[in-house]
Amino acid sequence: MPPEEQKTDFYYLIFSFIRKFKVIISSSIIALVIMIVFYISFWSAPSSFPVGSIYDLKSGQTLSVVTDNFVKSKIIRSDFWFKSFVYAFSLGNATLIEGNYALNKRQNVMTLAWRVSHGQLDIIPVKITIPEGTNSYEIADILSNKFPSFDKNIFLNLIKKNNLEGYLFPDTYLLLPNMTETDIVKIVNDNFNEKIKEVNTDIKKFGKSQSDVIKMASILEEEGRTTETRKIIAGILWRRISIGMALQVDSSFKYINGKTTATLTIEDLKIDSPYNSYTHRGLPPTPISNPGLEAIKDAANPTKTPYLYFLTDKDGNMHYAATFEEHVANKLKYLK
């Protein structure tokens, strides 16, 4: 074959290969596009997938019921494919395992079918920290920020009904997202009942009721920063009670209207509330927060001093006075 014809055949082969390659590439792209559209339309998680929620798959729920619920709740797009995968993964038995399924992230229909047919709940404990001196309203806010389904009203009603303000121990907890408000209240209250055993001897020796000590401790959490200052303040406040003097602590207003010393007005001091320690003598009706163990110990182990007044300056330093005149002088000196 002449060289010219060999070159022609070679170019023809190259051209044919390129043409076939383009056809293959085009077909592959079309197939890929079809697969992507199919996946998005039927298998992928809906854009409104309820991330952070929990689905309670109860005993006896049929595949049809669960499928309908999943579709209505925007958990899956296709009832057909969900059922098909469940049948496949359960070897044709359509077996569903009951439990609370955490929907922590968007998942496709195949993954969800595998989970319900194999009981993969994916419930992950959530770390919750309740600081010392946090009241029930603040605890409710902490929990509602962590658990979308948490009902603050139910929680607060449980606290009020069972008189548990002050008895929810501040600590770090690992809580499951499917816990009810009742479950959580029981956990933090049980923790209090366990921890209080450490100071029961001190409380008995002091001679005051546990209730009064907890109330005082809840005030100390707001008024003092260290063990030393809390014990001195405790001595002052217990003395005020013994002589029939009003406690006159600003911290009680945080429980009334959320205000602190820096934002209180003369009108606030006149509020008609049993928690107003300026207009009502003695301890408040309930603790104003949930104190930690150290504050409870300090309340039961006050330091005796000649002081009857105290204040905190802008730098957090404490200043004490034995007389009202000395207290006024301290105000003029340290609160300018």
C-alpha cells in the first residue's frame, strides 16, 4: 500500500476513534445527568428535612403508616422507594424496629430505610451545663436552645408544681434529645438529693431548716464571689433576720423582673412582691436560684462579724460596715 493511502487509513482510524469517543462521552454525561435528576427527585433528602427532630417509631406501626408519616414530615420524597428499600434490607419481611430515631442530619431514603430496618437510632447525648446560681427560667432557656422540641412551659410548671426552685443541682449533664421535661427535672433533682448529702451534717449542726439554708445559698450565689465573702455575707444576712431587719438584697429582683443592681430604679424597690427583700422581711418564699454545693456550705457556716451592711464596688471588691452611717460613707466612696 502506498504511503499516501497508509496515512489516509491512519487518519480515518483516528477520526473514527474520536467520533466514537465523543459519542461515549456524550452518552455518559446524559446518563450521569439522568442519574442526578433521579437521585434528587426520589432518593435525596427533602430541602425541608426536619434536622434536629426525633421520630418516635412506636411498636405496631406498619410500614405504610411510617412511610406516610415520613412523607408528611418531609423526611423522604418517595414512598415507593422507601418501601422498596425497607423490603430489600429486611429480606422481604418489611420489618421495622421501634424506637426514637434521631434525625441529626439530612439523610437519603436508602439510609433511612436501612436505619429503621436495623434499629439504628443514632441518639447522641447532648452535653448541658447549668451554672451555679441559675434559676429555673434560665435553665429553661438553656435547654430550649439545645432541644428544639423542649417545652419551657411544661418544664416551668413542673418546677412550680413541685416547689423545686433551688433543688435543681447546677452541674454538667449528658441528656438524650428524646427525654421529656419530666425526665430532665427528675435527673437534675435526683442529682441535688444525692449531692446535698455531703452538707446535711453541716445543716443539722447549724440548726436551720434545709429549706432556709437553700434560700440563703441562692442569695449568696448572687451576692458573693468567693467562699470568704459568701460566709461573711451569710453572717450579715442571718443577723438581719434575727433582729427583724429586711434583707435588702438587690439579687432578689433578678427573680422578680430580671434586673440587677446596675439597672434597678427607685420604683423597682417599691414593687409589691413577696420576693422584694426591701418591703418584705425574712427569706423569700422560695430560693431565687439553684445554688451550688459551695454556696450551700457557706450558708450553713456563716462567719460572725460586727458588720450589718455590705456592698460591692465596680471592681467586684466587697466593703463592709457595722453602722448605717459607715455604709453610706462606703457608698459615697466606692460607688461614685
